[in-house]
Amino acid sequence: MTGGAEFSASTTDDHAPLTPGWSCATCGAEWPCAPKRARLLEEYRADRAMLSVYLGSCLAAAAEDLPPSRGPSLQDRFIGWLPRGPRVS
């Protein structure tokens, strides 16, 4: 990865991404996996804009690491799952 930001599994973050393949260090699914998505929504519940910024930076890094795919786009994988519309408390 050449973007300057490093993404790798740490001992304090379950379901962290393993680069350069962008799989989950805990469950092996494509990152962000379902458990990580749920955790991110909870962690960023008060600031969805920052969640979008974080996932956008992950998307940019993954685009450098991963080959083009015929499947779902990286944008769908990293950002497409975010709820739309106003946040309901």
C-alpha cells in the first residue's frame, strides 16, 4: 500500500483489516465484515460524517491494493452499506 495510512490487525481491534488483501483478521470475510460494520455504526453513531471520512480513506487505500473486480464495486463494499438519511436516535 502506498497511501501513507497503514491498516492492519492489532491486538486491541477485533475485526481489523489485514492488508493488502483487505480481509478481516478475525473472521476472514471481506473487510468491513458484518461485525465490524455493526461496531463502526455504534462507534460513530454521533458522527456519521466522520465514519464516511474514515471509510473513504479505507476505500482509497484498498483501491491501491486490490485488483479491479467484476463483482460488487469497492465503493459498495466500503460505503454502500451505510444507512441513508437522517440519523435516528
